[in-house]
Amino acid sequence: MKHYVGIDIGGTSTTIGLVSEEGIILDRLVILIEGFASGPIETFLDAIANGIRELSTKYGQPIEGVGIGAPNGNFYRGTIEYAPNMPWKDVHEVAAYLEKKNACRTVLTNDANAAAIGEKQFGVAKNFNDFILITLGTGLGSGIVSGGKMIYGHDGFAGELGHSIVVPEGRDCTCGRKGCLEAYVSIRGLLETYHDFGVGKASTPQEIAMKAQLGDEYAKETFVKTGEWLGLKLADAATYTSPEAVIFFGGIAQASDLFFPSLKETLEANVHNLYRNKIQIMKSGLPLNDAAVLGSAALVM
Ligand SMILES: [Zn+2]
């Protein structure tokens, strides 16, 4: 049996998973970023390299390849570039560094792209060649697959729907511009929308979802608006790649019952009739805790 390593680098923790070729996570290690934040990124990368060796030794198996999903990851260069939620700014050659340390083929991409590849290999997108995967979390990430291939663009950063503008001159975005979809549809976006109604506070999207289920009209409306913003931008996105499905992943996607109806309605009302009633809106088929690791491993398979 061949073994691969899938690594999910996040803003607070990094998970290193040992994955079989059938897509089973055999073991995993978690590294908290906090302890490394004040030092150079190399110290953090050395800890990852040690983790890979530890898993390989424990199972007595060589590793066929290492796949990494990371915020602002660049597939072409194997770099993490100016990631807003990481302690290390600038450009860091992560894949090359780890490849040298572990003498093992190492590939890196953006975290949402990794999730899209995981969904294609092991999830609900198995039979799709044209789909968009959207991750809803701290930000809004997206991976676009067209003709069975990940779309990277000329420089490796294609498909960032989160930074397409949904409200001109709207809310401030982490990218420094105004009105990006991510400023409305993300954890922060949802909290701000609810807060804008001026009726009370919530500290997590789960809390707003719970209030909505208990009948809080403003909480319900928060999700309705969220669906409308998504539907509007997806009506645009449909014209570029004509996807057969849009798949949602992440904590907020668990509340799909609350925003899929307004999303579908707004999408169908705004999309060109060539694409009408042809796009499925779905939830990810992968467990929340496994998808990023599986997707990263799938990247190198
Ligand atoms: Zn932005």
C-alpha cells in the first residue's frame, strides 16, 4: 500500500496526516502555530519535516509524496505569499524547503484548491469535471475546476471569488479594497451582517444559526442576505466556466438550509438563461476535520 502525506496549514494550527491511496487517514499530528510565531518560518517548517519523518518511521513506510494546502499558496512556485492570517509575511518557499529536508516530492497549493481536489478525488465531485468549490470560514476561499483541471491562471492565483466585488464601495476587506464578497460571506461577514441589524450580538455563525432555528427573524434574514450575495456573484461566475455544481465546504456550510434557498433563488433570477436550472448547489461530502488533509494528499497522488 502506498502512503502519502497531506498537510493542512492554517492560521492557528497545522495538521499533518498520513493518508493511504484509498483516501483513508491512518494517523495525524497537529502543530500549533502559536509556539513558532515569534521565530523564523524555518523553525516551523523544521517541525513539520520532523512530523513527516515521525509518521513515516511509525508506520515503517516510505512516503510517496507530500501535498500541502496553505493560505495564499502558489502551486507554480510552491510558495506561501503574503498570507494575511499567518505570522510570517512576504514570500516563503515552503515546498522546496520541505522537499530538501525530507527528500520527498512536495507539492503545495492554495487551501481552497486543495479542498476542491479532495472533493474531486474522494467527495461529491467524483463525477464532475466542471465545478466550483467554496470554503466558508475566516475568509471565503474558492477553487475552480474546469474540464477536470484546476484553474491556476498565468501566475497561480486564479479563482479567488472571495475578492470579487459584490457591493461597490461597501465594507472594508482584508485585502485593502472595499465591497469584496468575503467581507459579506465569511465568519466575520456573517457576524457583521447580524450586528448591522442592531438587535443584539452573536459571537459565532453557529450562534446565529441557532437563533435562526429558534425563530429570530434577524438571524434568519442574516442567512437570507448571505445567500443573496452568494447567488449574485455565482451568477457571474457561471458565465466563465459553466459549472455543473457549486459545492460548499466549512463550518458555515453546515447551516446550508438557512442560505441555500435564497442563494438558489438569486442565482436563477440573475444568471443568463443559457445556464439557468443547470447548476447544482451542494454541500461537501467530506468530513470537516478530514477534507483539507485528504485534499492536500490528493494533490500529490
Ligand atoms: Zn478583498
